Amino acid sequence: MANTPRVALFPDAYHEANGVARTVQMLEVTARRRGLPLLLVRCGLSPFCLQRDGSVTTLELQRGRWSFPLDADLNFDLWLWRYARQVREHVRAFSPHVVHVTGPSDVGQLGVYVAKSLRLPLVMSWHTNLHEYAGQRWARLLDRFFVPPRVREQTSRWVEAKSLWATLKFYGYADVCLAPNPELVALVAQKTGKPTYLMQRGIDAEQFHPRHRSRPQPPSVVRLGFVGRLSPEKNVRFLAVLERELLAQGLTNIEFRIVGTGSERNWLAQTMQTATFAGVQHGERLAREYADFDIFVFPSRTDTYGNVVLEAAASGVPCVVMGEGGPKFLVDPDKSGVVAYDNAAFVAAVAELVRSAERRQAMGSAARMRALQASWEKVLDELCLAYWTACTTKSQSTSEF
């Protein structure tokens, strides 16, 4: 068996502006650079398009009129199965050692079908806490109908529990699972009974770099930055609370810069006094946005990893994150940033950084050094080990059968 596995990857997202898409894009770049044979089956604008570029072959499918939105730029096509036979034959012709699925999307379900029908080892990576998203969105929906708080909380908890059960059932089809932080590795392994390994993220430390900064250092106005989807599960309404608390403390030399789009954008624009909105940014423009932040504030409690935290850190920006979810694993507490375990601690940490340019500078330098430890080459090496483990696990289970 060669040291380089042939992989058929079915990602939930590719063209969209989210962590899964950025992760897949960087894995594609790294695989091409390393010569790893990769078949990327993804959704896009082309009806059915097969392209080759170096060691990477891309099969793009087009979602149809039976699609419905899951998010601002992410749809689910109930009839994506119309491509099942064609995709199966292209995967068979590619002869992969393993199939990798990133989640229970329409593309992910198609990937599971292909893997099972061709009796191929299946690796499934957990990227999003869909159950928490479901619970929070359901709670926000009930809030619009003035449902009593106790009923709203109980109902959203029930939705979250059922969504977690369904998601774990889906991941139970895997031969090997991957998860982005130690807490989720333990949860997925326990609930699915599958070998589960840590899959972290790398960073392009040349793309995200302090040299892109155009504002003075130290600045006269401290810029607090957020990058991400403006949706309930990101806890973005807390940004308005944070602004209000800082202004109440007399910290009027602040401004918020919010990069991203989503359902909460209008509410934030109507509620916040100092915020400006950059929309979705990519490439060099995104790198400049990060470098011009003075503090990166990320109040999400549901993120499983936090690519944006790593991007901000690589840009030399100290990060303040919540003590729930994956971002806390990307921060060296009180060295490269702050991990806050409640709202009051979050506000206090940001206020202290607003007051102290020296502390911001020291933490920003430490954040940059912390980010330099992340490498996409290392991520791909660890992935290859997981792929071969899946092949071995599948082989053993087949022989036992």
C-alpha cells in the first residue's frame, strides 16, 4: 500500500464563506502541492462539470429548484440524488482508497451512499455543532411568537437533543471519525463507538500577517473586530451588549468593525452606535481587515474550532473568546488572548485591553507566535494517518464478516 492515499472528498461547502469551505480550499491547495490524488465532489454553479488540475480532480454538481436555504449562502437540494449513479461511476473510475465526508449535508449523504455502495472505507469529520444551531434557531423562532421563556427553553433543549441524536446516528456510518477539538473527540468517540481523532486546522501565515495593517499603532480609536456569519448561533447580539457596557464605562474611543453577513445584520446595524459593516471579504481584503483590528472579539459559544480566531491571531491581533466550544483551545490564556467564562468576564477582558495599548501589543505578538505553530502540511499528514486507519479498520471488519 503506497504512503499516499487516494481520497474522494465530499465537502458540505466550498464556494461559501464559512470555516468548512476555507478548510476544504486549503486542503485542496495542500494536496495539489503534495501530489496527493484527490477527487473533490462539491456543489457549485456548473450543472455537471469534471475538471483536473494537477493531482486534484473536481466534480461539480449544481443544486436544482428543489433546494431550500440552510443559511445565507448554503442550500440543501432534496433531489441531489439524481446525480447518484454518475457520481458513483466517477468515484469508481478514480479508485480511491477512502471516502471523506464533512457532514450530513446533501453532498455528505451522497458521499455516504457512494462509500457504502462501493464498499469503500469512510472517514467522517465533524465541523459544525448542528444540534446547537438547531436549538438556538428554534428558540429565536419561538421568541418571535412571544412564547413564554420557560416553554421556549424547554422546547429548544428538546430540539437540540433530538438534533444531536440524529447527527450522531449519521456519523455512526463512519469507519473513522475526526473532530476539531478534544471535547468533541471524546463526545463523538463515546456516542458512536468509532475510532475518533483530532483534526485541527492550519493557517497561511503569509496571507494573514501584521504587515497588512494600514492604521497607526497605537491608534487613537481602538477597533474591535468580528469576522463570521451574522446569525443567532454565533451569539452576535452580544456585540451590542459589549458596546453598550464599554460606552457606559466611559470607553468612548472604540469602534466595531463587523465582517460577514447573515440574518442578524440589520438588527446589529439598528442597535449598535459605533459599528461599520464590511460584508463578506476574501483574500487580501480580508487580510487587511484582520490586520487593522486592535482586538478580535468572538462571542460564539457553538464554534467547534474557530478558523477566524486563528486568522486573527496570525494577523497579530489579541483574541477574546468564550470558554465554551473550540476557540478556547486556540488561545493561550492571558498570553495570546483571553478566555472568558461568562459575559461579565468577556466585557472586563475587552475593557482592560481597550485601556492598555501595551497589553494589546504584547498579546498580539504572542498570538502571532501561537498561530505560526499551525500548518496545513501537518494537518494533511494527520489526515493521511486517519485515512490509512480507516482502510485498516474496514479491512479488519470485512475479514471478520
